[in-house]
Amino acid sequence: MEGKHSTEEIRNVAMALDNAIENKRLDAVLLCFADDCEIELLRNSLFGKAGVEKWFDWLFKNIRQIKFQPVVTMAEGNILFEEYIMRARLHSGPEVKSKQSEVLVFENDRIKSLRIYFDRLDFADTVAKDPVSKAVLNRIIKKSLEGLTD
């Protein structure tokens, strides 16, 4: 699966996936994945098309609207890496901005493996409503930065 054509094709599939998610098109999302695919995020793995559906349902259970803004995209052979900014509107109203990255491994121009990396605190800070939750989150954030900031 080496060569210019495959790199161009995997970029096209990755773009089609982003567009399908932004347009809430499960049928189009499923077309991007191999039958025996794996999605890994938040220390969990989901398998096959049923796993893709579970991920899609989870995503839109929490998010009303989503938009991806690519920052860096690199493709080599059958692997695509992308860093992007995700802007999401939650069902409760607020917008979340999260810098994320993903690694996609392709087989026969379909996604065989998708690994998504992001900071949960991007979302926790937005959904924490009560003062106790906000105080705990602020303490975790402050503690995690000790030694990096003044």
C-alpha cells in the first residue's frame, strides 16, 4: 500500500470521515472503516462496525454540533497523523474548544485503526457547573502544572 496514490487516497478518506462526522452521517462514517476496525480513545477500545456505531452514538449523545480545523496532517504509506482543533457545541449550550490528535492506520483504503488523543479537562471544565466540581477541577489543573509554571 505504498506510493503516492495510497497517501492521497487515505487523506481523502480521512477528510470524508471528518465531513461525515460534522454532518452527523453515520452511514458515511461507517463507509470509511474496515469491518474489523478498532477505535481507541479514553483508554477504551471499540471493535468492528458495532464499535464505530457506539463511538458515533456516544459522540452525539454529548455533542450537538462539531467542527474540525486541521492544524498538521502527515501521511506516509498507510498511516495518517493529524493534529486538529475540535470545536463542539454541547447539548447544554456551551462551546468546547479542544486541541486533539489522531492516528489512522489504513488497510485497502479503509480505516483499520483509529486512535484519538485529547485532554478530558477540555470538556470537564465546560460541563462542571457546581462550585465544588469547579474547585476540584481547578485544583487538579493547578497540581498538574506544578513545576512547569511559576
